[in-house]
Amino acid sequence: MAVAREVLDDGAVLSMRAVAGRLGVAPNALYSHVEGREGLLDAVLDDLLTALPLPGPTDDPAAGLTALMTATHELLLAHPGLVPHFVARQGSRGANAQRLGEAMRSLLDRGGVHDRTAQDTAIRVLVVHAIGDAAVAAGPDGTGAIDPDRLRASYATGLRWLLRGALRAGEH
Amino acid sequence: MAVAREVLDDGAVLSMRAVAGRLGVAPNALYSHVEGREGLLDAVLDDLLTALPLPGPTDDPAAGLTALMTATHELLLAHPGLVPHFVARQGSRGANAQRLGEAMRSLLDRGGVHDRTAQDTAIRVLVVHAIGDAAVAAGPDGTGAIDPDRLRASYATGLRWLLRGALRAGEH
DNA sequence: AGTTTAGCTGGACGGCGTACAGTTGGCCAC
DNA sequence: GTGGCCAACTGTACGCCGTCCAGCTAAACT
């Protein structure tokens, strides 16, 4: 998995043969350890999510959500190679992803959004914003065409709008 | 191009060989008419955008933006096969895409957002929301795991939040 | 009638994910 | 110490992919 991360970090899409080659091993040897390419990507993805800092229970909901979503966005920007897979997986269904979902739900609840369906909507919108922004930023060839600073600024702006809408919707 | 649309509409990703096969033609024959697979996708994509109705100059800005973005979203949902390409192309840089960008800019301007950079940010955020939502909805196997009604509802909610933020930002 | 040329074919190259069968080498029970 | 087990690996192959090259053919233009 470490090698897989290496491979997809320094360019292009992850290929079994690339991982195997870097390990000095035949490509099919990987299949003893991993459930195909998708499985490998899933594993790398969920492993990566471990790095995200969960907000403490004392944090202000809006600040906590901002921090969490910004960290997610940064993480995706740092690993553009697996963003497409992240998109296809609809935000990943791994253990860590669900942990993050629960953290978001809790923050929303403390922010006044008590209805479960409303929480689901807010979570989906926020996640889509993070994933979508990173995906568009990643571009075709891996190198974003847009200035990174502008990119982060527009992401932050969108996030602010969404959070204002989401948290306001929970009042009453 | 019509055949290409057929192919990627009824499942899976578009392959040159599939298009050629459906045309009763050798795969390499396509290269006389199209600049590779990417070129074909670009052409199909931009052609598809022609179908989007431009808002009239009398429309209320918020309503116009809502209609335009909803139509875009629906169009992407209707053709999940090319959403990944749309993502990679950062919303497409074709002629029609630029026409739509101009329409959005004009609506924003009339909605009180006069600063050009602010317009760019708003456009980017709105487009990312539409593309991202459709991309996540498309899922891995082409069949979305989420109920379509819920999907549209959450998209509409996010869009409302974003527009409120974008248009309010233009006041003063 | 002769020449150009658009549009095709056959074949090939390199790359991909992955399945199947067979080999190897370390570990454990006896 | 020796026999057997088994995880990990290799060799090979299949079927897919995008794409390039050289050559053919038939229609269009001069």
C-alpha cells in the first residue's frame, strides 16, 4: 500500500503493473494480497483518511466543519491521482469515511440541524463540494490549470456559503 | 458523434472500438474524422451543451441561474458516461461551454455581483457543485446508489445555499 | 482519361487488468 | 531430520484498450 501511494502520487493513474514493477515482482503476485485494483484503491483511500484530524467535542460547530472540510479538501489536493476513484466511490464507504460522516453529523446536530434527513443533505452537499472541487482542480493531466491560491480561495468561499445555508436551515 | 452518444449512453465508458463496431467499421477508421478518443469526447460534450436553454435577458437573475444550473445538472445526470470526462475537462472549454459561462456572468452581474473575480469564483463554485454532484451520483458502475428524488432535492438545496451566498456577496 | 484524395482495411505495438496452473521456500508436526 | 503444508511468487495467456503505419479502393475533380 505504501508503494501504491508512491506510484499514484508521482503522477498518472495507478496501475497494477506499476506497483508490481516498483516492488520488483510480477503483476499478478499482487492478487494474493489485494482484491484487484479497485480493492487496492479502496484500501489506500481509506488508509489515507486516517490522517484527517477529527474535531474535538468542544469545537464550535461551524469552525469544526470548516476545519474538517478544509482538511479533506487539502488531502484530496495532495493526492490528485486517487480523486477519480474517490469520486466513483461516492466519497468512499470505508470505515474511516463513516467515522468522518459521524463526526460531521454530530457537528451539524450541535449546530442546530437535528433532523436526520437534513443532516444527510448537508453532509452530501459538503462532501460533493470538497470532492468536486478537488476533481475539477486535478484536471486531465494531473496538473491543475488554475492558480492554487485562487483555487483554495474559491473553495473556502463556497464552503462558507454552504455552511451558512446549512446551519441557518437548522434554526427552528 | 450520434453513435458515440448512443454508445456511452447505454452503459460503460466510451471506447473507440465500440463506436467503430456499431458503425460496422474498423476502429482506426475513426481517426480520419476525430482527433483521438479525447477529441471525440470533447466534441460530443460540447455538442450536448447546445441543448441547454440560455436564459432570456428579462429573467430574474436568481431564477435564471437556478434554471441554468438545474438544466446543466439534469443534462449530466442524463449522460453519466461522460461525466468523468466533463470533470477532467474542468467543465469543458468548448465554444458552448464558454457561451454558458458568459450567460452566468451576465446573470451574476445583473444580480449585483459586478466584480469580475467574484463572478469567476461564483461560477466556479456553481459549476463544481453541478459537476461534482452528477459525478458522485453517477457512481462506479453507472447506476447511482442514491434515490434520484433525494439526489435532486439535495442538489437543489445546495444550489439554493450557494446562490444565496453568491448573490448576497454582491450587495453593496 | 488521368490524377488526386478521402475514407477505409489489415496488421501491429505497447499497455492494461486479471485468471490459471505450476513452482519455490520457509515453517511446523512428527 | 524428514515429510508435508501452504503462502507467495512466476510464467503464460486471454481479452480488452488507444493508436500508428502502410496500402488499397473508389469517387471526385481537371
